[in-house]
Amino acid sequence: MKLAEAESTMQKTVEATQRAFNTIRTGRANASLLDKVTVEYYGTPTPLKSLANISTPDATTILIQPYDRSSLNLIEKAISMSDVGLTPSNDGSVIRLNIPPLTSERRKELVKIAAKYAEEGRVGIRNIRRDALETIRKMEKNSEVSEDEARDQQDKLQKLTDKYTAKINELLAEKEKDITTV
């Protein structure tokens, strides 16, 4: 694994962590809360965003307008069965999700969940570093690179690891601030 490959993979890990953070409720309506919801549509699990227009008309409401009205009940059922924790209200043409204000207890739980996602991201980055280090050591052992070059690459790899770990920490701090802001 070359340094450029390692950096690219680390960047993807940071992006995946950001997507995980987006699925955490902050007390404000956000369409990305529904990213993981899939609807059983004609026997095929289909992402909700492929079946409907999702918008946030105000800070406490998510509006779901299906492209096909016949899928309205399927979408409502999928949201009810998902781990989003919101109750859909169906008026025959659109589904509304009202976002209740978060209690301080629930905010603490959400901060813990965000911390767990961040730790998973950091572990992913450390695993990428480990794999790249292994490659560098093999190259050194096979005399493909000199000892000095190997040390140099290891130093650069550590700097990359620190950089992307810091990015995840920044994202976590930002998400914690979002969650705890009333």
C-alpha cells in the first residue's frame, strides 16, 4: 500500500464517519436522518430517497413526498420499522415527520453514539496505517527501499494518520456541539 493509497483510504474513512454522524438526530429536521431507511418496493429493498422527494419545510418537520402515491403506505411502514425513532403522519399525499425536542438524557445518549462512530473511524484509520506499515516493512526487507526511505515513509504515514484522526476529532466536536445546543 503506497502512501497515496493510504491517504485516499483514510479520506474515505473520514467521509464514512461524517455520513454516520449525519444519521444522528440533533433536534433539528435533517433529510439525512432517513439515509439508512430502505423500503420494500415491489419486492426489492429500495433507498427511501430513490422513491420520494425529502424536504425540510421548517426546523422541526421532515416532509416526504413519494414519486408514486401507491408507495405511500410502504414508505410509512418502513419509517415506522426503522431505528429513526420518529412516528410518520400520513395525510394521503405526503408523509410528515415531526422532530420532537431532545431531552438532556437523550442528548447525552446521542453524544455517546457519536463518540462510538468517531472511535470506529479512528480504528479504521489505524488499521489503514498498520497495513501500510506492513507494506513498507516488506519493501525494506526485500531491499526495494533503503532503510532511510522506509523511515521517511513511516514518518509521512504517521503524519497522515495524525491528520485524519484530527479531522475525525474535529467532526466529533462539531457534532457534539450540534447535539448539545438547545
